[in-house]
Amino acid sequence: MKNSLQIKRLVGIASLAAVVIVLQLIATYLPFTKLFGGTISITLALIPIVVGAILYGPAGGAILGAVMGVMVIVDPSTLGVFMPHNPAATIILCLLKSSAAGAVAGLLFRVLYKKNFIVAVILAAISVPIINTTLFTIGAVLFFSDIYGAQGFSAFGVIIGLIWVNFLIEMAVNSILSPAVLHIVRVASRNYNIGCTFDIEEDEVLEEAKEEI
């Protein structure tokens, strides 16, 4: 029984990882996802990370975040700008920021869902872009600020500004899609045995969420 549950969780996480990869590839290579001359990309890859963190806990969120981190590492802009400058810091930062975001989302949901399921889902959804962008900004300041040193502080300030514009877009997308995430989690956890890590039979919070919706 335990092995069957573990297999279902692995299949669920693997399926969401495939979604992360596809969405990140779309954000990287399709022109309609680019803003401001390609300096900002709109990605929906954070959404399956949120779903995985909720369904499979902090570990599931961290794994999906790591998958996104790998996709960011092999992104042409990362390979062209950051990797030649500091390969170790680039790899660590790309893996850490999204993995930590997924883990924190899973932890927030785990702590809050018995008190208020809807609030737990929303906070998990918005925590991912916050953690992801904050850690990336800190890493950029610590390890990569000298890339733009020859161009002066203003150039680096513009880069940081663009990072946070991207954050605002990701935050808006996650906030708008939070009801969709809520619906996906509710339907998947109640109607399918997908190995989620919270007990939907003993807790009545999902029924309460359904009534509130």
C-alpha cells in the first residue's frame, strides 16, 4: 500500500515536472511571452510548482522548483550572461531560488490549510514569486553586480528594476490564477487518488472551501 502511494506521488510529481518544462520552454523561446524587447519573459511555470507544493508538500514543491531551476540554467540568456561570469554561483542560485520557493509554498499550505483552505492556497500561490524573485535579487547583487560595473550603477539599477517588474507580472498572474489552482487542487484531491500528502477524508476544510466558492 505504501509503495503504491509512493508510486502515485512520483507519477504526479513527474507529470507536473513535464508541465513545468513545457511552460518554461514556451516562456524562453516564443516571442509572444516577451516584453520590453525581450528583457522580461512571462512564464506560467510557477503555477505547477504551486500545485505540486500543495498536493505533495514541501518536498514536492522543492523538486518541481529544482526542475524549473535547471530550465533556467540552460536558458540562452543565463548561458550567455551569467554562466561565463560565475558558473558555480549561477547554478546554485538558479536551483536554490525556485526550489526554496516551492518548499516554502508547500510549508505554508501544510501549516494553514486546516485553518482556512482558501487562504492557504492563495498564500502558497503568491509566496512562490516572492521567494523566487527575492532570492534572485539577493544573488544578483552579491555575485553579478560587477557585470554591469563598467556601465555604472544606473545600469545595474535598471536590471534590478526589470527583475522586479517581472516579479509584479508573476505575482499578478499567480494571484489571478489562484482560484484556478484552488479548483484544480480540490477536484484532483477529492476525485482522484493521486497520492497527495494531506488527508482529505478526515478534514472537512475542502467541503467548506467548496461552499465558499
